[in-house]
Amino acid sequence: MRTTKTLLSRYVAREGYRFLFSGQMDECAECRFRHACVGNLREGAAYEVVKVYGIVNRCPVLGEVVTVDVKPAELSVALDPKAAVEGMLVTYVHRECGVPCRFSELCRNPLVGSGTKVKVLSVGSRVDCKAGKNLVVATVVTASALLAR
């Protein structure tokens, strides 16, 4: 997947860091770095930092920001096996069952909002669901992250 340059707070700018871009702040509209920063990202998309540069700038909101390369983050989620087809675009829905288990983050991945379109990259094993739901582990990317800016 192609990478995109953007700016991140120096406190989180490290390879492997994942984040959900939730949109620009009001102060970003007039910032001279807007196009290099939030202008390269899609709202609702999850990204992963793949390279950190030594270029530091001042941001009126975040303080010191660092130039980084990001790519769409590959995320693990629980999907219905009928929807988990490699290459397919599906709507990811958070699953609430009320039974705490080790798979709860797959059912409610914090980097993928409920109702978000995702592209299935691969399908893994069945989830041993304590609530009896028929689910599989799938690796996905948010569809909005795949769209070019």
C-alpha cells in the first residue's frame, strides 16, 4: 500500500503507531501546514506510521510535530463468515454480546467505527465466541484510507 506524508505530535511519532484520524480541528483551517498535515488524511481512516523523519515544526494545537510516512493500518476484526471474503468491501459493525472474553477487541475494534466500510485483506480462523456467535478473524483496512487525496 502506498504511503502518505503527514505531521504527528512528537510524543506519538514512532514506527508502528496506529491512529484513527477523526478530522481537523478548527485551528487547522488557517494553518500554513494544513495541506501537509491533515490535508493528506481521510476522516474516519486508520493509519500506521511506517517512517519517522527528523523534521520538526511548531503546531498551534499540538506543539512540536514531526514529519512521518503513514499507510492504511491493517486491523484485525471479527466478521460474519459470509461477509469475510478477500477483496470484498463490507460494513464493519461493533458487536455487543455482554460476555467478556479475549476477543472483545476484535468485536469492537477501537480503530474502526461501527458502520465503517472496510476492505477485507485476508480471512483467518474462527473466533471461539463465548456468546455462540459465528465469527471469523479478518484482516481489514478502512475503505476511506484507500481513497487517494
